[in-house]
Amino acid sequence: MFLSVFDIFKIGVGPSSSHTMGPMVAGARFLDRLRGSPFHAAGLRVRLRGSLAFTGKGHATDRAAILGLAGFLPETYAHDAAEAVLAENRRTHQLVPPGLGALAFDPEADLIFDYGPPLPGHANGMVIEARDAQGDVLLQEIYYSIGGGFVLSEAELAAVDEAAKTAPSPVPYPFRSAAEMLSMARASGLTIAQMKRRNEAEFRSAAEIDAGLARIWQVMSDCLDRGLANEGLLPGGLNIRRRAHAIHQALQAERGLNLTAPHVVNDWISTYAMAVNEENAAGGQVVTAPTNGAAGVVPAVIRYWLDHVPGASRAKVGDFLLTAAAIGGLIKANASISGAECGCQAEVGSAAAMAAAGFAAMLGGTPEQVENAAEIALEHHLGMTCDPVKGLVQVPCIERNGLGAIKAISAASLALRGDGQHFVPLDAAIETMRQTGRDMHAHYKETSLGGLAVNVPNC
């Protein structure tokens, strides 16, 4: 099995990888289909289903769908240009995607939030249509945004079956489970990061891998720094204040004081994570890790390691990311990283497992200790629901990233106190997460129909 580190860590835009980035990608993909078709469309229509409908407005899915159909992509998203396109669409009720000319699109009539049953393939579904001047459908496609910015058409989703999962892999270390990963590590004498790097080398040069990893960390780090610097209220109507800046200022003022309690280091960790997720909530540039809603955990742990742990080296950040991506790939392949599919255990839980693995590896952990760290972190997020208040990626999402980062560091530290032998395998924790998500009521899976979303006043 191979899932690239550059698939797990995607550069994009907030507030949601599945609800913002995914619909934008789907729209752009539909434009490609339309360009290659013999039809001459006059207009477009989008129908959002399942979780995309229930929390779409809070997750900026409406904006993302429009911008995708205007030709925008998450990685190259430019805020000012996007605002200009949205304003022009409100004025003219048209979109002008490159290579297709003007197409009618009235956001009030052509962007439909369908609160009926979800589409059968996934909780995050959307139907995009191209229509002629009479309103007849010329071309239609169903897309599923399956978490982390990954998008599959209906046909592609149907093709992802057991045969596809067991097909021969072109990489030298095609581990499909944590047990296989450990077996290959023992047989090869390589670390998890080294195996992952050799897999990546089948598709990219060493220079390309290093440059890509450096860019991922740079975007993560820049996002964190912006979050520490910015103040004010987050958009969306909850009037949530950004807190990372003020907490960070206070922590810096306290630094070096003899009376500072040891537990205050948790405040540093939480603040790093919250800074990222405040930027994500404001629609800033982030990196899926493995999702936007959980984007703060991995960079917070890396920043903690670099700034607070003796002997840390920026030169090894790439190995941290490779190790984390190996764990994230296992979780995505064998369970889910989608909050709409398995709740927040699939987002912050997966991020904590990834961060714990990377941190343990950086502290010299064996592959067995790294796997143990990931298992501890994931196990203690099992059952966590996704219940964003008002459908916004703010409450409880921002603080959950802070606590997820703390759990990741604690899990790694605990694993390093042992020899890697432990009772619950990571594979069992991943399968338990999948089963728990399957059994979880839809109200607790990114629909804002249960949990905090209905028990906290949000207006």
C-alpha cells in the first residue's frame, strides 16, 4: 500500500479539508470534465448532501463550491482574487471559469443545501450538473469528499474495493498494516521514516522529496506564527476571541521565572496548536495533518520539539513528517480520517497518533516504540464525537487540537519508557476506531445535530 506523504500533508485553505478544500477540488475536477465533453453548457448547479449540507455554511462549503467552479484550487488559493470572484458572482449570477466562458450560476437558486438522506457512498456527497439554456442536464457527476481534502467521483469510490486494496504495490515497503510495517522494519533494519522515504523515492528524486517536506513544514510554521501574532474575533457569528496571541505573550513574559510550575509547558503546547486552528477557522492557509480540523496537532508537537527539547534539529523535521505520514496512511487505508464518517476520533485522534509517532521517532524510539506511541494516542481518543457548534470549526475544535497535542507528547513519552511491547496493537486500535465510527449516531458525526452543537447556545 502506498499513500504519499504529500497526500497526507496537503497545502490548502481553511476552515475544513473535507467541507472547504474537497468541494473546491470537486468543482475544479468537474470543470475539467466539462472542458473535455462535446457539450456547450449554459449554466451550472450544485446540490450538497449529508454533512456537506448540514454544516456546509459554517464550513464555508458554499464559498468553496462556487470558487471551485470558478477554477480555484486550495493549494494556489488567493484570498483577494477569491473575494473579487464571489462579489462578481453575486452581482452578475455568472461564473467565468478558464476555457469555458461565462456560465449562469445564481448562488440562491443553483447552490442547494439538501438536508435529506446522505448519498450512499459517503456522508460528504455533492452532485454537480452542467445545464443547457433550457435547464436540461447535459453532464452530471457525483463527488465524495472523503476527508483530508481527498475527493473521489462515484465511479472512483466504487472502484476502491478489496481487489484494489490488495493489488501489487510499486514501492519497496508496501506495508498495509502496522504489523507489516514492524515486520519490514525488523527485516530491513530501517526506521519507519527511512522505509517511507524509499517508497517516496519511487516517484520523486531525493531533492524533490526534501524540498516538498521543507515546504510542508514552512507552511505549517508560518501558519503557527501568524496564529500567535493575530488577534480579534473569529468569523462566523459565535464571537469567539482568538486566544493564542495573549497566552503566548503571557508565557513569554513568564519564561525563566523560578516559580513557574512544570505543568505550564502544557500551555505552550496547547497555544501552538490553537494558533494553527485559529488561523484555520479564519480561512487561512494551512496544511492538512491529516485534516484541517486537526491541523494544529502535528505542527504544535514539532514546534514544541524544536523549541523546548534539547538536541532537536530542524534538519530532522522531514523524518518526523515521514513517520507521521506512515501512521496517517495506515489509519486512512484501514479506517477513516473523516469526521463526517467516524467523528473527531478520526481527525484529532488520527493527528495525535501521527504526532506521537513522529515525536517518539525523533527522540530515538525504535519502530516498536513508535508504533506503541501511535497506539496509545489513538486509543485514548476512541469514541470522540464531532459536534461543532453552529457548524463552525471553532468550538470545540480549536481546544481539542491543543489537548490532542498534549496527549501525543504524553503518549510518546510513555511509550519510550517501555521496550515497545504492549497489549493493544495499533492495528486493533485502528479497527476499533473504524467500528466505533460505523456504530456512532449520525448526530455526532459532523452534522451539528447533537452534542455540544445543540447544548450550547450559538447565537
